[in-house]
Amino acid sequence: MNKKKIINTLETIATYLELKGENPFKISAFRKAAAALENDPRSIEEIEDVTKIKGIGKGTAAVIHDLLETGESSDLTSLKEEVPAGLPLLLKIPGLGGKKIAKLYQELGVDSADSLKAACESGKVGELAGFGKKTVEKLLKELETFGQRSERHPIWQLEENVKEINAVLEAIEEIERFSVAGSFRRVAETSKDIDFIIASAQPLVVKDKLLAALSYTEIVAAGDTKISVILAGDDAANADFRIVTDAEYPTALHHFTGSKEHNVRMRQIAKERDEKISEYGVEQPDGSVLTFETEKAFFNHFDLPFIPPTLRAGHTEFERHADIPHLVTLADIRSDLHMHTTWSDGAHTVREMGEALIERGYDYAVITDHSHYLKVANGLTPERLEQQKEEIYAFNHAHPEFHLLRGTEMDILPDGSLDFSDDVMSSLDFVIASIHSSFSQPQEQIMERLHTALKNPHVDMIAHPTGRVIHQRDGYNPDMAQLIAWAKEYGKILELNANPYRLDLCVEHLEMAAKAGVPVAINTDAHAIEQLRYMDIGTKYAQKAWLYKDMIVNTWSFEKFMDFLNNK
């Protein structure tokens, strides 16, 4: 249980209280407690008595203690039982907050999307104070598609699903080996469903144990070797499982990883040798079926190196397979240059993040908490940045084999100015500049803001350069050709933000940056230790753009990195 989870729980309780129509002071108490905890730079383990923090009273402290002792909140559990299940879902409708939903529920009995639609169509909603004709029209438009299952699901949603399913499969001892397959394994930004290939000599036992342990809402199919379920959760994806023998596993995994175009090309190569590829193996001219120990051995049989799933598009991987050994991999990563701690909106302290980075085998990293413009993220003032310095220096003194650098993720403000002065920036080891506000400005204004940052000699990198969130928002539409040209001109780094919500720069923009010779850093933007795992997705995504190891800043040695910063 980390601090971020406790803060989220307090905020969720406040939301449920609001939906229930509770006393505003009670609602406020939980929001104040969440903010107080957010603003305290200590991790939850370092806080001996939460009631000594201004803004946390006995009631909210009891919830915190409950979470620390049991991992759950009995208050939140009770609220979820009291509040109709359809009400929290209505919060996803633009323009509807907790207060408005509570009013709809209390005065009109609205407790679901269907009952809201009926109340809108009957004219009852339009008669309520605070709801006019235009509001009703907007609600009805949103309700046209509300609640429909998405045809495709974003990688950030599926990444959590895959993580949970992996844990289930790892616990089933009858499984010899397994892997996610399909477009998720190819690190597609969206996927229709999730596919898993499982090797086992006891498929029926595996099926029973799998269905007993999985969290799902519906079983679509449950044959002896093929299982399909709709996972639990809002707008959940289908998960399909195929159980094969261990001998069939490599070719089945290859087959169900795809892409379709890649598989067609492989079958053509096999046909030229009078062989036939299927999910069961490679059929020989005499009718026998050849199987393999690994996917690598399968590719080697056709005089090809192992082709990473990320590259299996059906064309370039066959033309450029000699380049594959030069592509960046997770094993090449020596640092992470963008992360947050409890000093801003992170879940763990400087020390905890530093120790986690050392555990990952890194040589150096940068702490880059938000600057003070981003008040919602508890951004640091120059004074707090100075205070944080002592913590970073103390960590380095205790860990001389590792280099933890001082940095910031500094906002580029709506008026085009930078959130810190040159004096403050010059005192730091590494300065990230990024846009978090006024996305709707004209492109010319957005580019002026970015240009201000890029031409500043103290700025080292532009983070998540388009501001997109996959499947949710497009970002602020910069002129990427110009942005990359400026980065090249001023000797700046552009980021591939590896958070699966972002993956920004996208593949097309990464290819443009590589062609221009602009260095790229793959960073997790981690707000908690567990998010450092995003580096795996980031490096695989970079492979899709055929990025070589030496193009990636955080594969460099500490000495090379510092030379770059000092001589850019």
C-alpha cells in the first residue's frame, strides 16, 4: 500500500459521498485529507502519526489506518453497497459531476444511463435547476454511444489485464510455459482482444484452474483447449486462451502473434522450400511435422534471425533483418531520466525511487518532480527544489556506485514563458520542459511555446512532445517536422514517454527524429516504483521505429551522458 493508493481511495470516498448527497463538510474533509497527504513529501512508511498532518482528522485517519492494516477501506466498501452501481459510471459523461448526479438521483430517481436518457427525453431533466435545454441536448448526444463496448482497447488498459493474467498463469503448476500473443505482444497501441498461448500436458486441469482464478463477467467459450472470456471491469476486453503441447508452443505462439501480413510472408518462404507452416509446426515434403524448442529455432530453420514481435509487420523485417542486433532492447537501458516522487505527485520518496532504480541495474537516473505552476500535482517552488537537493545528495552519499541527478519537469506556461528562471535551471543537472495546459491554443502559439523552451540553453529535453493520451485525446498538435528541426538545431533530446497512456513520441515521429539525428530518451515518467516497469514497453515500442541502441540517450554511459549535457 503506497501513498498514492491511499490518496486515490480518499478521493474516491469523497466522490461516493457526493453521489450519495452527503454533508458537504464531510465530503470536503476527505478531499482535504487527500490533498494534505499529497503535499507531505514523506512516504507513508515515514509518517508515524497521520493525525499530526494538518488537514487529516480522526475520521480520515481511521480510513488510512484501515488501508494500511487490511489493504482495503471498509468505509469505501460500505459506500459502494449503498450507492447504486450505475451512478459512478455516469461520472464518465462530460458535464456531469458528483453534485449534479446526486441531484438527478435524489429528485428524479436517475440511477443508470438508461434512466437518465428516459428522464432527458421526458423533459424532466430540463426542468431541474442547473439543467437547461442545451445541457439536455449534450447529455442525449453523449448517451447515444455511452456504455457500448469498444471495438478496440488501448494498450494502457490491456497492460493491466495482461499483468493480472500473467500472475494467474504463473500460479498454475501444470503450465509449462506461456506468453501473451496477438497485437498486444507486437505492442500495438490498441487491440481487439488479448490472446494467450499456454503449453501444458494437462489442458483440462489448466482450464478448470484458469476459470476458477480469472476475474470475468462471461464465459464465451470453454472447450478442452480453447477458452474465451469477457474480463471483469468497465468496457473490458475479451481474453482468449489456447492450450497446446510444449512441442507445438513455439509455432503456435508465432502463429497467434501475427501479424497476418508477417505470417503470409513466412508461409511464402516455407512454400519456396516445399514446406508448410501451421500453428502445429512445419510440415515437411514427406508429410512429417517438424517442431522447435523456441521461436528463435523456428526462424533459424528458415535462415532468419529471431524477429522480435514488434517488427512483425510483413515487409521491413525481411529486408532489414541484419539490423535487428543493433536495435535497442531493455537490457541496453542504463538510466531513466523522467520520474516523480512524493515531493510532487509521486507515491514514493527519493530514497525509495533511487533504491528501486539500483535494483533494476541502472547506473544513473534523474529525479524530475513537477514545477510549481502545476499546483494540482503539488509542483515544487524554487525553495522546495533547494530543500529536495539535500535528500538527493544524501542518497548519493549513501550509494556512491550510483548517480542520482537533480532535475525538474518544468512547465512551459500558456503565455510562452518558462516556469523557472535561468538561475534556477542552471542550478540543476537536467531540465525537462513540457506542456500540460492550454492544449487548444492555435498551432502557431503552441510552437512559440515549444520554441521558447528549445532555444533556452538550460533546457535539455522536451517531454511527451505532443501531449497525446492514447484512445482519449489527440494532444496539442505541434508541427512535428519543425519541432524536430529545432531539437536538432539546439542540440536537445526528445522523449519517448514509455507510459502506455502516452507512448509519445509515436512511431512515425520517432522515425522522423531518427532520420534527423535527434537523440531520443526512453523514459517511464514513473509516479510510483511499479511504473518503472514501463521501460519494457518503451523499448519494444522504439523497436517498431527501428531505433538503434546508440540513438537512445539512456543507453549511454554516465560519462557520455554528462559530456552531452555539458557540450550541447
